[in-house]
Amino acid sequence: MIPLSKIRNIGIAAHIDAGKTTVTERMLFYTGVKRKMGEVHDGMATMDFMKQEQERGITIASAAISCVWNNANINIIDTPGHVDFTIEVERSLRVIDGMIAVFDAVNGVEPQSETVWNQADKYKVPRVAFINKMDRSGADYEEAVKMMNQYLDANAVPFHLPMGAEEDFVGIIDVIEEKAYIFKEFERIEAEIPNEYKEQAKAARDFLIENVADYNDEIAELFLEEQQIPSEMLKRAARKAALHLLITPVFCGAAYKNKGIQLLLDAVVDYLPSPIDVGAIVGIDTEDKEKTHTRCPSSKEPFAALAFKLIHDPYVGQQTFIRIYSGYLKSGMQILNSTKDQMERIGRIMKIRAKDRDEIEEAGPGDIVALIGMKNTKTGDTLCDPNNKLFLESISIPPTVIEMKINPTSRKEQAKLGEALHKLSSEDPSFNVRYDEETDENIISGMGELHLEIIVDRLRFEFGVDVKVGEPAVAYRESITTEVETTYRHVKQSGGKGQFAQTEMRLEPNSGNGYEFIDLIKGGRIPAEYIPSVNKGVQKTLTEGILAGYPIVDVKVVLLDGKFHPVDSSDWAFQTCASIAFKKGFTKAKPILLEPMMRIEINTPDEYIGDIVGNLNKRRGKIESMRRYRKGSQKLVGFVPLSEMFGYATTLRNMSSGRANYSMDFYKYMPLQPSVQEDVLKKLREKKAEEQK
């Protein structure tokens, strides 16, 4: 077993096209995992092994891979940069200990870089920064570091200085070690710092010492006395500051040209945390939510792990990726899924090297492994020792905002499509499927147009299901705006046994708190065994929608009274009764449609601001803030309804001659204006009538 101090669980995250996957490919090459370098542009990247990733040159599913550098075992999780796959970044950040944030030396901090950075802040993940593409025209290391401090509040401290830039980028100065490295092909040549860089290197070292001295008295003392500070002492202090998120060490290179990758691997071992540095994880007691349990990263502690990803593999079936926090795991062991309160038996344990897998006998704290043979475990579930139960904090999953109708080209493919959609939705919690019985159609929903496009692609090529798809449409929600009371008496006599149930309930708006069910039945007016039936009947109606067939949210249902019959009452009678009572009440409670509002960030040269703001206003958008992005450019931040944003990429490109870019992510559901709601409902009615012809 590798000592815990020598394990690094790291993620690589950034804006799309900053070069994350190329950085990973070079790391795998230099750590000996692979002999040949894969490239994103020729579809041969190890981490991008899905067909859709290879075609588009983007990373979709965060792949886990293990490698070794300087006797340390590094588990790398490569994450997507595209905003439609935010859930992949989110679930990776939940289980990693440290992160490499990759930035493009030309573009610096881009919209999605901020999103990823904020997600890492949320999980308090220590990170180092890698300014990539130093060989590109327009590369500016100092400006990129300045932007990190300005927009990310990163307290970024350069640990590297580039020697040259653009096509003259030849090497890197290590500020702590006071050495220069020249790169030729795959070689790294150590050298003295050239005379023309000596002054700059001394200033950079002094700046680094000043920043670290704020958190280390010994270094502060030596610095004030103008004494030489040993590299090892400075490294130890810098590591401590980085682990406590007090500074962000910044490194540079050009991954595509093999420059700076070995130094970045050194930085991962030197400045990112091991499971020991991260320390104990806190879980909640399964019986008493006020009570907590800690689990230290030790194999002597009870077993605790979090499932963070599912992949359906054509050869071995479902792989469940887990991060082990404490205890150990052996093939054949029985463990508890405390989220589902079901036992699971461990089949095979795999260490993953992207597509390849090595079977191992056991795994311990800090390990990221894939389990084969799990029956009930899903993303975000806690796995633990049956005698020491706890819940670990789950993974927050954003609501879906866009949907599309999808059907097989022939009737006989229906079962195959259903099975494929079930597998995809269990793999990806940000992808949902529902079946519209009225129109006999499958409706899929996800985080954006690209997200659904990839799903359809996978259905066709991975699962071999030929499908017809409708136009992408906004996934609205339904809710109520006023409180009402509603009563319904359900009586049915058909041949043999009859059906009888009566319910009286109050419906209340429950803004932002989802669905709540409160039982106020007294004196057994409805027997206890039928109360869950009432709740079930209401919940079934919530998914079907009433106003326009969209899911109903933010409603509180208070069960006030009811009646039952000793012979004719049943689970089904109360489900039916509750459903009809709820529908009656809902239509009287001034129902409304809610639409997804998106937070949008646009980076644009100054001369296009007027046109862009005017266009956003036409789309019912609102600019909240405007700030200097870089010289001659502004960053606009605002909110806009998703329904107005189809085809926006093309419009923005045309308005700005291709010079502006944007990023958009879900903000929250908000009520539609009455006039807009009427238009939406009218279009939906027309569309339905057209489909029924």
C-alpha cells in the first residue's frame, strides 16, 4: 500500500479550450502511463475516450486515471470546461483534495474559469495555477496573474517566471530554487539564470517571500534581517500557505510544446494536499441529524466512501467510481449504502487508467477506484460500514433547464430506447427522462443544447438506437400564487368491490422550498396507512403538471381532514382522490409558469457594448454590472431568460465580428410575466393541436 502522505487526488479544471486535456496527456506521458502522446485535435487523447469527445475536441465525462511521479501516486480527474457539463466539475470537486486551474496565457481569466474557481471555493479545494500556451501570439504571463488577483481574489504568487514569450518562449525560471530550465523537444535542461533575468528573478523571489512571511514568523524574521532563506524552508512554508488557501502558487508553460510539465508535476507533489493534509471528513448520523461522526483517513477507522460517478462499460457493465475516505475495501465484502439503506456486495475493484483497468484486491483511504457489480448505488450515495452508519454530504445537482422530445424511428426500438435512457440518466444526474402518456412521447431534459446533443449522439452510436428528435425547448415549471382549500370525495362502484376516499387539503405557495407535505389528520379520520397514499397521489400529479404538462414545484400541501370506508377504502382510492383534489385546488390557486433565468457573462471589446446591451434588453435581459476586463474590453454580467437565448452564439459572433464571447449558467426559476405566459401557453396549445392532427 502507498503511504497516505504520498497520495494526491487532483482535478484539472478550466475554461473550455484552455488546454486541460493536453496538460493531462503530457502528464501521463512524463509519468510513463503511456508511451505515445495523444492529441485532442487528432482525437487520440487518452482522457477523451468517448467518440463524442474525440469528434468535438472537448472533454465531457470526467475520467479518472492514476500515475506515479517522484514516488507519489497521483489520481487525476480531468474535468470538462463547457458549462453544460458543470455537474461533472461539481462531482469531481466533491471528491478531490487539490486542483490545477489551467489558464490560457492569451485570454487569462475567462467566464468559465470564474465558475470553476467559485465551485472550488465552495468545497475549499487548495489549488495551483498553470498559465498554459505561453508560446501563443499575445501570451502575457503578468497580465494573466493580475487578472487572477483582480477577478478571482486568488492572492496569486508567481513561483515561475517565463523566459521569453510567444515564439521566443524558451524556458522557465524556478523562483524558489533560483534555477533556470531550458526545454528542447522532450528534454528539460537545467541551467544558471541568464544575466538579463537575474534582477527580475530576485524581485519575484522577494515578492514570494513577502507573501509567505505574512503566515510564517521564522521567514519574516530572516527576511527582515536580510538573511538568505533556504529553499526547503521556503517550500515548506509556501506549501502550508497554499494548503490553507492563503496563496495560489502560479506556474507556467506550453503543454502542447512539452514545456513546463515536469515542473508542474513537481508542484502537484510539493504544494497540493495528501489525504492526511485534508484530515477527517465529517458525516451526519443516520438516526439523529443533529449528531455528527468524523472519519480520519486511516484503514483502522470504519469504512466510509462516496460514490461520485457511474459509467456503463460495454465490457464489464456498470462501473461505480468511489472515493474512499476511511477504512478499507476488499472484493466480496458486504457494505451498506446508507443513502438507500440497502446492502451492497463488492464485486471487483478496479484502478482505472482511462480506458484500461487494473484489478486490485483491496483499496484504502484516499483511493479513487471503480467498483464492478454494484446494484443500487447512484451518484452522491454514501457507502459505509453497516455497524457504523453515517451520511456524507451529497453532491448538489442543478435543475434541468432545456428539454426535447425524442422517439424511436420504429415501435420495436421503444424498449431498447427506454433501457438506454435509463442507463444514461443513472450515469448523469443532470439528465432527466419522463414519459408523456397523452402524446406517447419520451421527453428528455438537461443543462443545455450541447448536453442534449451529446446524449442523442450517444444513443445512436453507443447504444445503437435510431431516434427522431424534436426542437430543443425550455423546461418550464408550474407553481401557484395563492392559498386555497379543496375537498374531493371519490366514490366508484364497479361490479365487485367499490372505491371510497375523501380528502380535504390546503395548497399554499412555497417559494424556493420545493414540495412539502404536512399531515394534520386527527382522531384517525384517515387511517395512518393511507396518509402515504395521499402524499403519493399528489406527488404523481406534480410530475405530470396541470397547466401545461410541466413539473409542479414550490407547493406546500396540508392535509386537513378526510373520510374512509372500512371495506371500500384502499391505497389506490386515496391516491386517486388526492390527485383529483390537488388538481381542483391547483386550478383555483392562480397557477403560473416559472421560467429558467440564466446568469450570463459576456466579454466584449468596448466598441460593441451598445449593440450587445441593446440586444440583451430586447431578449428581456438585464445587465447587473459592467467592469473593465482588460485594456479595451469590458465584462458584462447580467440575467436573461433561457427562452430568449436560442441561437445567441451566432448573433453575438455577428454583432462583434467574432471578438466577443459569453458563458451562461442556471441562476433560478422565476415567474413569467402574464403577457409572456399567455403567449407561451397559446403556442403550446397550438403545437399540441398540430401534433394531434
